[in-house]
Amino acid sequence: MGTTSKHELDTRQVIATPAAIALIDTLRKENGPVLFHQSGGCCDGSSPMCYPRGEFLVGDSDVHLGEIGGVPFYISKPQFEYWKHTQLIIDVVEGRGGMFSLENGRGVRFLVRSRLFEDAEIELLRERGRLG
């Protein structure tokens, strides 16, 4: 078995599947600039929500996790603390979207899948100041 160099590690804290990217592209064409927010609350808040950029105020209690499909993805600080050792994988599944999320009414919704970062990835994230 070979070893993986730090440069080969995927330490992006949020990524998206091709299905999610395709839906994001559709939503951007229809609505202009958008953003995602993951609050970690109950009900709709447990799903990643897609909003028009001008209609959701990002605050000091939110962490910019990264970008998916050229769209910023934010997560609440408490939820980040819970998930900081995982890579979030945004996907699309059949179902009803969050009441205020732009995919609502399409028969699909965004869904968070995740994987735990490996020790070498966590070390690299710490070196980059992304983990405390």
C-alpha cells in the first residue's frame, strides 16, 4: 500500500454530487445568485437550505464552510462544532424540499451525507486554521 501525500487529500469541508450541482445550476438560472445555509435545527433546519443571496442574512454565528457549484455554503457555528470532523456531501433525493428552500415544489430535496475525515486530513485542516 502506498501513502497519500497531503497534497492529494480532499479536505474540502463541503462537496456536492453531480445531481446536486445540476439542481444548483437550475436554481441559479431561475433565481440569480443563491447561497446555502445549514442550521442543524429541527424540521426544515436539518436540511441544507438554498436561498436567493439577497434574502438570507449571514451573521457572525455562521461559518463559511466552502462552495458547491460556485455557490457559498454556510453552517451555524453550533452545527459546525458538531460536524467539524466530517466532510459534508450535498446530494439530491426524491422528496419535498424545505418550505423556504428554492427546490421546494420540484419533488426533490437537498440532503446532507457525510464522511469522517481521516487523521491526516484533520491534521491538514488544523494546519490551515480550519479546525481548532
